[in-house]
Amino acid sequence: MTEETFRKIFDASPEIVVRAPGRVNLIGEHTDYNDGFVLPAAIDRTIRYAGRRRADRRVRVYSNDFQATAEFDLDDIQKDKVKTWSNYLRGVTKFLEGDGHRLTGAEIAFGGNVPREAGLSSSAAVEVGATAFWNKLLGLGLDPVYAVKLARRAENEFVGVPCGIMDQFISALGRREHALFLDCHDLTYRHVPLSSDVRIVVCDSGVKRALAQSEYEVRLKQCREAVAKIAATGRAVKSLRDVQTADLDAMRGSMDNLLWRRAHHVVSENQRTLEAVKVLQTGDMERFGELMNESHESLRNDYEVSSVELDKLVELARQQKGILGARMTGAGFGGCTVNLVRAEAAESFVRAVEKGYREAGTLAAKIYVCQASDGALVSA
Ligand code: GLA
């Protein structure tokens, strides 16, 4: 698709094509920016870039999704207040140049089928795709973890949206038929095979993640405050990752209840994620599902980032045959739920949840049965 668009817009063949997937997080939510553990999978929805070099230092980029062109010079990369879709590429390009990679001008077309603002990390896919694009076009030989960090910097420092490292990491380094277990403290990671007896079903609530950014910032701050409170008691903690359940229990009465609950989500979610990896390896998918369910309760009650619609989707999911576990996924406040469903029940699950959600409210759910896929920087 993107190749054809390129041909149409630039009247030439692209030199290269790259793709970067969106993601779904199975468990380990709001833990990445607390130095904790996550277990996402890359999905079979991707952003594709097609392009070729130019002899000068101009970059012309066409967005298939926005049907618009933007243009900038490699020596003066500024944020575009109108064509905001071009800022991910601008950010990545600026930071690559800033790090001493000498780029050339290029003609680029990009687009894809990762739903926007649905909590499936379309922006991470656009950033990682841009990084993979330059890497391949110019043979930069970037170290994959460096590329991930650079893509995240583009989101944080150029686009100006706070986030942890999970989304860019999985978009770059996910693997087909595997989840990725990542320690966000030291960025060590391991691919864990997913059982072929289960399906990952993503249900998009249709609610755009309106409050997500401001509430995300609030949660970030609260986590830092909680760490400061705990550290002030003489415990050697730098992040919530270092906090033990027993320490937190001991502080229940002496700590502000809201901060305590925020910390409790993160500390318990880290425990759940560690257990989830273990049971995934032993094939105990029922326990895996229970952990997902517990994660949702914790996100709803302690972390307070769920929504009426997400809770409804989770409730409906849990009534279906073949369901193992259901929870909201991503930042929250709209977006999607992730469900683990026995393979043979997946089809009827999709139909029943679609129907139930339609009958319960005014919005239609979009439901995807996902295949775990390769990341942009994983060689096949
Ligand atoms: C968003 C962020 C991630 C992560 C999740 C919550 O997707 O981009 O870094 O913090 O929210 O787990």
C-alpha cells in the first residue's frame, strides 16, 4: 500500500520499505516509568514507510492517513504546529542528526493500519518506523536499544508527550508468536513463547484517550511522591521497583491513602508480571488469566485509570465461554481491553462482546484477534 502511494506521489519507485508494529500489553501496566516489569506483544497492525534518498538536505514526507505533505530541511528541524503528524519523523530525524549521524535528504511516504488514539501505540510505531527507515536507507547500523531510546526521546522531548519505554521497545524488538518480558530498570529482555491454544483479542472501546495525557502526568508525579515518602523512612528505594510489599504494608496507616494506593498498584503489578512470565513458561494459562483479571481490578481501584466503557468490556468478556482473563491495556481513560481467549472460542467471543457492548451503550467496539508479530528491528 505505502509503496503504491509512494509511486503515485513521487512518481518513482521507493528504494526501501520498512514496517513497525503497534502493540498490546498483556500485563505490567504503568510499571515501565517506575523501573518495573512489562510483558507486551507486537501486533499484526503496522505503520509502513517507503522512501528514497535525495541528493540535497530536504525531506519531503507524505502521510497516507492524513493525505498531506510536509517538508523540512535537515539543518533546521522545527516542530510543526499544524501538520502535527510529521513531528514524530521530525523528532527522530533531528535527534539522529544531533547524535552525529549524517543523513541525506529523502522522499518518504508512510501510513498504516494501527488505529490512532486507541491505546495500541500508533505513535511509537510511527517513531520506531522512522528510526528503522533511516537505519535501512542509509545503512546506519544502529544498535536496537539505542534506536528504541531515540524513538522514545522523540516522543518525550520533541513531540512533548510523557511515556515510558515499553511501547517503543516492543515495536522495535517484539517477536512473532512471542511476548516480550522487559525489565525497564536495566532494559534486559527475553522473548517468551505464547501458547498456540489461546488468542489475544483486543477490544477497542471507541473512546479516544481524552484525559490520558494529563492524568498520566499526575500518576507519574504521584509515583515519585510515593517514592520520596517511602525513602524518607530510611528505606533504600530509588523507584517503586525497589519497594517490597511488606514495606508498603507497614506504611499503610502512615502514608496518604491515595499515594499508598498508587504505589500499591505498581508494587503488586510488578509481582503479578513476574508471576505471569513464570506461568506463561509453564503453560498455566488459567493462572495467567487470573493475573490479568487482578491487574484490571488494581488499575481500576488503586490506580484509577479505567473507565466505564473499559469496565463494561471487561465485564462482558468475563461472561463468555473460553475467556481466561480480561483487562484494560495501555495508559487507560479510553482505548482498549486485552483478552486472553481459548482459540476455539475466539470467534464466538468476538461476536458476543460486540453485541453486548452495542446493546449496553452508544458506541460500537472494534475487535481484533491479534497475531504476535516481529518488531521493526528484528531480522526475520
Ligand atoms: C502508555 C505509555 C507507556 C506505558 C503505558 C502504561 O502506553 O506510552 O510507556 O507507561 O502507557 O503501562
